Amino acid sequence: MGVEFEILKVFSASPQAVYHTWLDSEGHAAMIGSSASASRVVGGEFMAHDGYNTGTNLELMPAKLIRQAWRTQECDGSDQDTEPEIALEPEGAGPG
């Protein structure tokens, strides 16, 4: 059984810049302060925090959406992937 929750974070960057940085190996590493490799294609694999987190891109909509499947080194074969959905929109464009 999964747990759903929402986190709202406002960045002083455009949705395009956040999208590009998240899916760029050097940009993601700079953002998290640790090694990372990223992919810009659906099905592409990524790694973050020196290999602690790994996963694949499930859905990508440029400058709008990043949906991924994540696992940590602590997960075993029976654990479900974490599937974060990063929705990007300009400030003030959210639901009213």
C-alpha cells in the first residue's frame, strides 16, 4: 500500500531551467551536492547520491512533468518503487 503526499517548492528559476537541470548529469549533481547521472529519455536510467538512489524515467513532458521510478540501496526485491511526479509550472499558474 502506497502513501501519497504533496510538496510544493518555489524555485527562482523557470520550469524549463528546472526540467533541464533535473535531467542533466552535471546540473543534477550540482543541485544535490553529490554525484549523479541523468537521462533525458523515457526508459532512461539515472543515479543520484553516489549510487544510493537509482531508477528510470517513466514519463517526461519538457518543462512540465518528470515522473520517475526510484529505488534506494536499502530496497529489496519485494519493495515497491517510489514514483515521484515533479509537476513544473510558472509561479502563479497553479489551481485556484
